[in-house]
Amino acid sequence: MRICALVLCAAGVLAFPAMSVTATAQTPPAPGQFALQSNSPEFWDLVDKNASIQKVASGFSFTEGPVWDEKGGFLYVSDEDQNRIARVYPDGRVETVLSIGDPDGATFDRHHRLIETASVLRAMIRVAPDGKYEVLADRYEGKKLNSPNDVVLGPDGALYFTDPTLDLVKGASQELPYQGIFRMEDTGELKLLATDMAVPNGIAFSPDGKRLYVNDTRSAEIRVYDFVHGEMKNGRPFATEGPGPGGPDGMKVDLKGNVWVTGPGGIWVFDPAGRHLGTIELIEHAANFAWGDADFSTLYFCGRNSIYKLKMKVKGFVPYAVYAKSEQP
């Protein structure tokens, strides 16, 4: 989400050149310093007090949409300012897969096909390994989408995405009278689910598939909905982040049901009841992050210029791995 870049620039957050940095959990971090801040002893069940963060690759302008390919052993990353989708390997190699205007959130569908939100196209697209892509959906009821932002695979095999105006191309007109949350079939068929949020952004499912979390960048609030047969019901506040540069954007869940979401300073971690357990303070502001490595127990962070990783004590809940289908569509 490009708005995070503006917040970062205004805050003057600094990049830190070290390849490996050990956390100091007791003292408040300086700007641009990695640290682990615990609000509850339960935070240490998720991350080791002596964990070290590592820089994986650099040379980006504004990274987003990380997706770990467990079959290929690499991370797909969107660079919004360089207008490309790239593969990032653990050894630091970077390969451009596709040049396209302002790509953002991404996931695999249940057939392990890469799905991307493409802001300039105002569309949901499917990207092949060779970089060829097809537009799945760019209109609803004859009107152009705003700027699809984040997407997640649901337990029913459909894709769910947010459509705020955050990355609407300058000079373009908003045609839909709301910023919505949509359900999309493999065919690209859309169903509007909700319009009750000012700026819907990050989206994630609980491990049991019964809850759908969506955050609102404008209000710095995370909301939770009951997920019933492809519908969002009983929307209610889940948690609110504090003030500071950065806000709710990328969001993921671990196998214990804890909710991880970007926020001021880094990644905020909430338990299933919405209690703030602690914060991972990052070297660069991160707009998004993803679970990766063979067992999905490593977090890969999308900094403005670099990709970082941090080994965790908990494994991530990764819908496209859990809900994958072996047969071809």
C-alpha cells in the first residue's frame, strides 16, 4: 500500500546496514533499530528473546505482497515503486518475474496459482511462473474497481480481497460509491460482502476458518467478522493500534490463532481475544510480511528497501497450503 511509503518518508525512518541484529527486549528501541517489546509473558512463547533478524535482499523501492512458494523455496515480492513482481531467494538472489504498474497484495489460490492485486489495472490478476498474466476481475456491476489491495484464500476455496482507493491512479475517478470487501471465484465472478469500513486493507482468516479479520487503515482498527458459508456476519471491533508512523496494513495469523499486523514501529501481535501481546520493532517500516521457509515458522518482512527474515517459535497459518487442492482446475 503506497500510503505507507508517505508515512515512512515523513517519519524519517532509517535503514540499518547490519545483516544480523540481536534484539534487546528490555530497553526501548531507537528509530531504525530491531527490538522485541513484550506486553505479556505469552509473547515469548512466540519468539525467542535472543532472536536475530537477518537481511535477505536489498535494492527495492517499496516492497509489498510477499508470498512464500513452498514448492520453489523462494518469496514472491511486489515492488510498488519499481512496478514489478520479483522472486527473492534465501541466498539474496532477485529475479524479476513481471513488470506491471503498482502491484500490491498477493496469495496463491487453491491450485497454487499466483494471484496479485494490480492497482494501475484496478484489477485482480493471475500470474503464471513465466510472468504472463490474465485479468480475472476489474469491474463490479459494470463499474471499475477502486484499487484492489490485499487478498487471501478462504476455507471454501474462494478468494477474498479488499478494494480501497489508497492506490487509485492520480486523475482516475472512483466509480464504486464505497470501499468494499469482495469474494471472488476462480472464474473471476465477484460478490460484494461488506462496505462498512472506511479504508479496508489487510485481510486474514483464523485457522478454524470461522473468523475473518479485516483492518481499517484510517481508524487504525482491526475488525473481526463471523465467516459463515462465504458471508461476513456480525462485524465488530477486535483491536485498535496506538499512534505513531505506520498503521494497519499487512496481516497474518499463526496456528495458535494470534493475529499479526503491521503498525507503528513494526509488527503488532494480538492474541485471539484482541490483547496486545507485544511488538516486533523493525529496522525499516514494513507494509507487509509473510510466513515462509519449509515449515512456515519464519517471518519475512517487506521493508521499504529490503527484505528481512526472523525465525519464530510458532508456525504460521497459511491458507493456500492448508486449503490446497491436488487436482488441476
